[in-house]
Amino acid sequence: MIRHDECIGLSGTLMALSVLDCNLALDRPQLENQPVTVELAAYVRLPNLSNNPNSEKESDMVDEKSLELALDQKNYLEQRNNYLESKVAELKTKIEEINLSGPNNISLASAATEDTPKMFNDHIAEVEILKKEKEELAQLASEKEDSIRILRQQLADTKKVNVDLYEKIRIVEGKCRQLEKDMISANKRHNHEKQQQQQVIDVLNKKNSMREMDLEQEAGTSEMLKKELADKTDEYMLTLSVLEKKQQELAVANDRLGKLQRQTSELNEKLKQLPELEELTASYKYKSEKLEDCEKALEELGGHLSESKLKVVELKEELLPLSEAEWEKDGNVLNCKGCNLQFSMSKRKHHCRNCGSIFCNSCTDARVKLPSSAKPVRVCLHCYNLLRWRHNSSLEENSSLNSF
């Protein structure tokens, strides 16, 4: 084949198809030493499929190139087979021509005939090899087509998975952006609420400091109230002692009255016998009238003293919880002690300056002047009524004592 006239063109074609990777030396001495047959297995490249699943696209491109290369090799082998068959037919024709040329060419024909069977056998062997290689290439091409079909299906599945993943990634990115926006807005709300809470804490701290000052003032007021209560108690005890003395005097007067009544009865018996009956009768009437006046005065004084004693006892019972009253804390009270309404921003808390309990504005609208304050202060309705009653009672007692 190398000695043929078309070898130069054929070698260029083979080099273009990347079938041969050697340089052909076409000098006459080298061509004479070349073998008659050429083994193409060393020059034909059979690519292998890649089994790496991480490079599907690259393996797909390599498989397509390998398939194209295998098809080119197959076409080349078919052309080579056709060429060899035509060459064998040509040699057979030449043999027949030599056999028909006559005895003059017997010597030349014998020489050609000696080489012809050998060349013919070599060509037949080469044709068999090429057929075998053709079958192998056809089988390889079929395997390549199956592999390419499988790889294309895998590529389509991979593309579908990639599209699904891209869609999921896009949805997740949208959710992430929305979460970032929500996080930013939540941080803004948190900062705003934190500022508001800090402002409320500052206001509460100021109110707490003011409440502490009020508590200190109210502690002084409570001490003054206790002192006033002790003074009033001493005053009422003195009144009770006076009342007891008056009761003793009343008992003595009752004894004297009994004696006078006995004396009167005795005198009545004597008056019947004495000539000075008229004088004794007039004296008796005068003393009887005076005795009745004393009895009435003693009865009125006893009534006033018993009422004063009851008032002292009631005042002690009512002032006892006030003397032990404490200043309530704002955080412990949620509803008004008077109307039981819940406190809010519009319904403020107010302490009663007498008992220390917390009421609303309407329930502490009364004003009373206490010994601890120069001006009238805010008190609840119960304390207002109690203080007014105590004031009126003290005025009545003073007027009663002054009358006696």
C-alpha cells in the first residue's frame, strides 16, 4: 500500500482524520525496505468512555468527539476495504492477461506469479483484519450511541434537576430577602419599643423619687397624727375622769335625794303637828323645786357624759387603723379602692393624705386641713367624713363643758 501511487494523497487524508500519528518517509531506499502489510492497530486510536460522574458535560463532549472519530475511522476502513478489493480484482485481471499473453511472457509471468499469490494472501489477510476491525468499530459505535443516548438522558435529567434547584434557590433567596426585610423592620420596632420603655422607666424613676419624698413627708405626717391621737386620747381620758367624778357626785346627790325624801316624809308627818306648817311647806316646795332642777341637770350631764364616752370608744376604734396605716405602693394597686375602676393613662392614681390608700381623682376630690399641712390636702371620702365628724364632736364637747 505504501508503494502505491496514491499513497501521498491517502497519507494526507489519514493525517487530517487523525488516524495516523506518524510521519511517512517516502524516499525510495526506505520504501524498498518497508513491509508489504501495515498493522493499523498501533495507529488507530480507540477512545475510552469516562466513568467520572462529576464531569458529565465534559464526558458528553468527549463522547461526541469519540463518536465522530470512530465514524471517520469506520469510513476510512470501508474506503480502504473497497480499495483493496478493487486492487485484488485488478491483480486477478493482470494474472488472467498474463495467462493469455502467451509463452513469450511466461518468464515474466512466472516472476509476477510468484509474488502475486503472496500479495493476494497478504491482501486477503489484511481485508479480514479490516473486516474484523470494521465489526469491532461498528460494535463500538453502537455502544457509543447507547452511551451517548444514556448520557443525553442523564444530561436532560440533570438539566431538569438544575432547573428545579434554580427555582428552589430563587424561592429561598426571595424568602431570605423577605426575612432580612422582616428582621430589619423587627429591629427597628425593637429599638423604638426599647426607647419608649427607657422613657417610661425614666418617668417611673422620677415618679418613684417623688413618691419617696412624699413618703418621707407622710411619715412625718403620720408621726404628727399619732401625737395628735395621743393628745386627744389624753383629753378624752381626762373627760372620762371628769365623767366618773360627775357620776360619783350624782350618786352622792342621789343619796342626798333619798335622805331628803326621807326627811321630807318625816317633815310631812311633823308638819301636821307643828304650827309652822305653812313655813315648812313653802320651804319644802322651794327645796323640792331646787332638787328637781338638780336632778334634771344631773340627768342631762349624765347623758352628755355617756355619749362622750361612747364617742371616745368609737373614735379609738376608727382612729386605730389610721394610726397603723401605711403608704401604699403604686405597683401593688391596679384598681381604685373607692369605685374599683382600673387605673389607666387617663385615670391617674392619687394617695389619700390621711390613710395612705390609693384612689382615683373623683374619689379623692375632698380637701381637709390636717395638722401636718398648712393647706388643705387631698383625702378620700371616708377619711373626710371621719375627720369632719371628729371635728364636730370636739366642738360639741367643748360647748357642753363650757356650759357646765
